[in-house]
Amino acid sequence: MEIDYPHPALPGPTPLRIDVPDDWVVAPAPGAAFMAASPEEVDGMHPSLTAVIRRVPSSLTLGPVIEEMLGEASGLEGFEVTDPEPVEIDGYEAVVMNTSLNASGPSTNLSGPDAISVEQIHLSCVVPVTEHVSDVITVSFTHPAGASEQQRAEHRALLFSLKVG
């Protein structure tokens, strides 16, 4: 037997679209659907966006998805998160949350030029694919902790341009 993928009985990842500035670099990334980065360096880094699509059982809801995301990062020293905020994206229930990481010193093995201080905005939604599976789509925007309020608003607007399906 030969199996074709994707196939109507074996759908591929949920398509998505997001608007980024024309001069941004877009590329595939390990463990992600894609990444996009600004060509301009800000405080030693290039602000970037990463989109991840993960296939899960259809019984999985957004609450446990967010708990899992937070659980993975909660052990990092210097990690902080705001309360997740429910939103709607392209007709799907979603959650947006801000995180920050200020990591340096021996507990993180980062110091001096390797120290990092970044903020992220994460937008996640669960999209049904079949009766048995859904896709968790998470788009994360990373920028330096020193980003201005205007830059933060622009970055959030990029995330909210997300279209799925």
C-alpha cells in the first residue's frame, strides 16, 4: 500500500497567514512552521516571530495547552508571565500572554555578552482538523526587553494579523 500525505483522510498542518513587513527575512526553522525576523538589530538582537503548529488529540482544549507552555518555562530563573488574556483570532478562541526572561549568571550558565533579557508575546489557538485531531497554533514574537510601548504595540498588531485555515 502506498500512503500519500497530505491526503483528504490525512490532512497536513493547518494553513496560516500572518502579515510582516516586506523587508523581513522569512525562513523555515527547526521545530517550527517558519520564522521571520527584522533586518534591523535592536539592543543586540533582531526582533523575530516564530510560528509553531503542533498536532494534538481533539479532546485537548486551550487551557491545558497554556498550562503546558507555562510549565515548560516556569523552571527558568528570571522567567515572568502576565495572566493569559482570552481573545478571538479569525473566529477561534485564543489566548495571548506576555512573558519576559532576564537570564544571566551561574544558574542559567549565561553571563556577560551571553546574558539575555527578552520579552515575548505569545498567541495560541486550537484549530479542529478532524474528529480526532486538532492543531495547536502558537505564534510568538520576541523582542528586547527595552522595546518601546510603540514597538510592543506594533509587534502585538503583527500577531493579531494571524489568519488560520
